[in-house]
Amino acid sequence: MPAVLRVAVPVPLAQVFDYLAPDGIEADAIAPGCRVAVPFGRSQRVGVVVGSASDSAVDARRLKRATKLLDAQPLISSELCASLAWAARYYQHPLGEVLESALPVGLRQVKPLPSSAAPALIRNAAIEAEGLTLRAGSKVATLFDLLARGPLTFTELDTRLAGWRGAAARLRKRGLIAITELALRTPPRTRIAGPPLSGEQTDAIAQVAAQLGTFAPVLLEGITGSGKTEVYLALIEQVIARGEQALVLVPEIGLTPQALRRFRERLPARIEVLHSGLSEGERTRAWLAAARGEADVVLGTRSAVFAPLTRAGLIIIDEEHDGSYKQQEGWRYSARDLALVRGKALEVPVLLGSATPSLETLANVEAGRYRKLHLSARPGAARLPDFHCVDLRGKPLRHGLATATIAALRACIARGEQALVFRNRRGYAPVLTCHSCGWHASCARCDKPLTWHRGVARLRCHHCGAEQRVPAQCPQCSNDHLAPQGLGTERLEESLAEIFPGVPLLRIDRETTRRKNALDDLLGSLDPERAALIVGTQMLAKGHDLPNLTLVVIVDVDGGLYSVDFRAEERLAQLVVQVAGRAGRARKPGAVWLQTHHPEHPLLQTLMHHGYAAAAQRLLLERRAAGLPPYAHLALLRADAKSQTPVDDFLQAAVALAAQPDGIALLGPMPAPMPRRAGLQRGQLLLSADERARLHAFLPDWVARLRAQPQARRVRWSLDVDPLDLY
Ligand code: ADP
Ligand code: ZN
Ligand code: ZN
């Protein structure tokens, strides 16, 4: 008879722990996936039961008893448990931590489960709306009006009125409204019908629909605006009609309000969102609504890949190539790859959508593992933009812009249209330098230049976040002629204001979009009928439809052309196509101007004349020849410490332990591409294998032995399986 529980406890140890069942409960009466409170060291932890056993290797006298069973029913389904266990093995990360990261914070505590009803605002019944003095047009008045026809949930308010929380606080203080809970959200009665679908869309929908109920990975390739979202919506409708749930992943929080609005208008469904911008309470509630099968659609960012699904029907990953699907800290998983693992376990199709598919996904298509569907035509006869290369060699530049570029911007504005000026550097200038002696401000902890943020008068390190005042004079020679070098979005904004006075100008970057919904609000503030300039970072590559946007200027493409990072060209090609996709989305044709010192570069040439697919094929050939992913499989061991010696010792020990494994090449130890960051010395060891299976046969034992090394305790180290960045 099972006597002990196997419990995954969230601690950085690669093992599960044995416990006696709580008093009065039989161990085998507790299903895997239930949470238990257990004593651990001197503290109390919430662990997840992963199984039971008849005896334990732990001495019976030392075996501790779980203090409390927290769930009568498993909170984590057997599918989710199995997928997470797979992930723990694949990424070599402790199961307890993996399971914990799948749970919203509210469920990592010893607390009763909250209700999954949605929090909402409601007008107080006793209030007579007449005779109230709310300033017409104010946010408070708008919110109060919105609630006239009945209560609205917080998520709904997010999509209807930016900044409603402040207004709600004021109305509550005056006793005019209250917080309530809405049970199952009733779908809107007046659903907006979608456009009539194109032949390609109908075909794509039919092909995926034919696979419902089975695992089928499908790439839906189509340029921005080709109607992929319409395909998603039609498929989700079918899934809901079958009584099943859809999980939809989008890359950024900024995209959720927009996607949510569109999904709400179109789907007869209860839609829950899951992303890091929500409060803990909201996240827990949404998670439970999914787990209890109350939500029909779960829409979220990276970590939503762990959403519990009791009646899964379809998984969609929009913009599957996007780097934000890869978790870059702690447990370094890929949400895209895990979505495929879950799709297989749940036996549902997984639809990967992108205008610029990752080389990994394209290689899977090539190998016959994924099916590919294509949307080529833009609905509504909008055209693809024309590309122009601006050769910067020997040309005079005004604030980083060539004369031809400025002329193109001027013409666009004269036509009453909008232009987007793209520069992937925030701040005023990437370097602040002394004109007299050549000194430049740099981060003492990273040995990298500090970025000058002029608006807030600070120097900031974009690598470690360190900040300092802008010195009044050069600390080296006391000269007070400190000058900006290079161009950030803030400086570009200033230059454009000077060149085009009176033209509405928006800056979109991490600084201007800190607030929730800020991106949406900023872009929404543009008059679509009037000329305007938008300057910003890659946040601009996606989101929000701007029908009057017809010109895109990419200020500098050269950084991506000659980089040590083997993914740089892939990223550049994706970025150019994504940014270009913002131009000419409506009926007006668009143009893209690329500024470069290398107009002959084969990648640019292929991209401009033959498009992304051809550029990707080219890059795939190069990767194959060089033995790089997707044709090789990598794992990167990183280590850092205050001084260099422990880093070297640890990595040397790692090499010694590996003892020339079969079919795996070890590269290093070597310094990281950024050898110092936030005051730490950084080194790495790269493992590369032609066959994934060989790598994964090798890793578990090696990592286990590595953990036990005394050198491992003197550094901070991590293993990144399928790393996206090699620094
Ligand atoms: P994507 O997701 O590929 O960027 P969307 O599905 O958002 O593309 O479509 C872009 C725009 O074109 C949207 O405004 C959408 O309503 C419209 N659209 C999509 N399909 C059609 C169609 N078959 N006929 C007319 N308009 C369409
Ligand atoms: Zn100086
Ligand atoms: Zn720094």
C-alpha cells in the first residue's frame, strides 16, 4: 500500500521529496497534481504531489509529514503535469521550480482557492444619476456613463477606457460605484460579422479544421495584414462550437488589448487573458477559469503556455518567430516549443502564424514535420511596399538622415500621409563623449558606454540598469564640452521636430510606453486623416493598424549585417519585413527606405528583390554549411562571479566532467561576448550536437554531476538549452 507521497517542492534541487500524507489521509487517496503544504528546512512550502510510493529511501524516523492537503481535486491536470515533467527534463531544470512557475503566484500559497468569477464595476443602485455633477468629458464621467447599461468586468474596461482605474477609485470614494463579481461572462449579443473570406483563407481554415481532434503542427505563413487573424477567428469559432477551448499566444502585452477587443467583438465566448501586466488576483482568477473549463479562449503572452486546459481544442501561436517566447532568465524555456509539446499531449492542432517564420520552423517544414499553409494576397487589394536602399557612403547626413530620406519624408507629409522612422536605440545618444580628450561615460560594472537620456538628465546602462547624473564637465580633463555621439530615438525625435516643425510627432519606445495600454493610447491619439511622424524602436514593428501610414524609414540596418551573433541576419530580415509590413496596410501603397553603408550586401539584395522566404532559404543554406541551428542543437553553460578565477575553475571542471562525449562538440571555456556585466565576470561553454538525441542523452548525468561539484557553489551558473542568444 502506498505509504509516502512524492512531492515536487519549489527549491533549486533536481529531485522530488518523500513525505507522509497529512494526518487522517491515505497517501493513495491523493491524486497527482494536488498541492500540499510541506515542512522544508525551517520553512513551509507549497509543493505539488507527483506520485506516491510504497516505501521511501529516507529513514522512516526522519520522514516528515505533509501538513495540509490544499486541493481535493488535482489543480494541475495529468497532461500539464506530464508536459511540465517533460520540460523539466528537456531544459534540465528542477521539477519543483518548473511546476511552481506554471502556477500563478496566488496559487503558490497556503490559501483557499479564490472564486473564478470576474471582478467588475457596478453603479450603486441607490444613486440617482440625475442631478449628479460629473464634469462632462472627464474620465470619471465617461466611466460612469459606460456603467449605465450594467456592470462591466475589469478586463472589459481595460479594452474600453484607458486609465479607468484612477477614475474608478474616485467614483468609489464618492459612493457612486462598487466592485462586484460577474459569473460567466455572457457573450455580447451583437457580434460583428467578419469580412467574407478569400479562397486561400477558406482553404487554410478547412485544412486545419480537418485536423481538429488530432495533433498537427501547421505553419500559417502570410505577410502582415494577409488575414491570418481572420483564419484564427474562424477556427476558434469551430473549436468553441465543438465545446472545446482555444489557447492563443501573442508575443507582447501591448498586443493583448487590441487582440482582446477584436476577439470579443467576434467570438461568442468567454475569453480570459493571462499576462504579466495583470494583478496577481486577476491572474489567479483567469487561470482558475481556464482550469475549471469556464473560459473558452485563453489569450496570453509567454507564460500563458502553462494555462490549464480541461477541454483543449486548438493552440495558436501568433508571430511564432518572436524572441519574447523564449524565457531568458531562471528556467529558460521556449513557449513556442512547449506549445508543440502540449499540443501533442492534448492531441490538438498547433497553428504557428508568422509573416517571417523562424528558421527553426522553416526547417521543420522542410523536413516534413510541419505542414505549411500560405496566405499570399492582401485582402482589399492593398499592395506590398516598394523597397529603396539609401546608400549612405560619402553622403552628408543631417541628424543621421540622408538628403534623399528627408525628401521622401517631406513628400509623404505633403500628401497628408504618415511616416514611421525606425531606430532600435532608445535614449538620446548611445555615447556621451568629451570633445577635448576623448573620454566617454561608461558603466563601471559592465565596461560599456552609458546611454544619455536627455529628457530625464540621466546616464543609464542598458545592460545592467545602473544610472547616474550627467556630469557637468569631463571628469578626466575638466573640459565642459561633452557631446552626444550617435543617435537614439529621443534625439531623432528632436531632429524630426526641427526638420518638420508643426507636424504631429510621436515617440514610441520603452520610455514612452511604460504605462499599461500606453502604446495603444499613443497610436490611438493620431488623427488617421492627417500627416504625422512616428519615431520609435522595434515596439513599432507590430500592433495597431495605421491605415494612413505609407512610408517606413529604417535609419540603420548595418548593425545586423556584420554581427558576431549568428542569428543577427535572421533577426534583421524579420525586423525589416515586420516594420515594412506597417506601411501600405490599407488601400494606399507603401514604401520602405533602408539606410545602409552596404547596399550590395546579399541579404539586403535578396530581401528587397525576392522577399523574406528567399532570404530565409539563403540563411538556411548558410546555417547548414556552418553546422549551426536549426541543423545543430546547442546548449550553453553560463557562469558568472565577482572574479574570473571561480568562473574559469567551474567551466574547466565542466569540461573535465564531460570527458569528450560522443557526437558532441565542446566550444570553450571562453569569455562571454559581453565578458563583464553588472560587476560580474562572465564565461561560457557551448555544447553543440548534430543530433538532438545525443545531446539530451548526455545532459542529465553531466548536469547532475556538475551540481555536485564544489566549484559550482562559487559561481552563479545556468544551462540554456536551445539558447537564442549566445551572450
Ligand atoms: P494578419 O493577422 O495576417 O495581420 P488580419 O487578419 O488582421 O491579418 O487582417 C488584416 C486586415 O484585413 C483586417 O482589417 C481584416 O479585417 C482584413 N481582412 C482580413 N481578411 C479579409 C478578407 N477576406 N476580406 C476583407 N478584409 C479582410
Ligand atoms: Zn575630457
Ligand atoms: Zn552596466
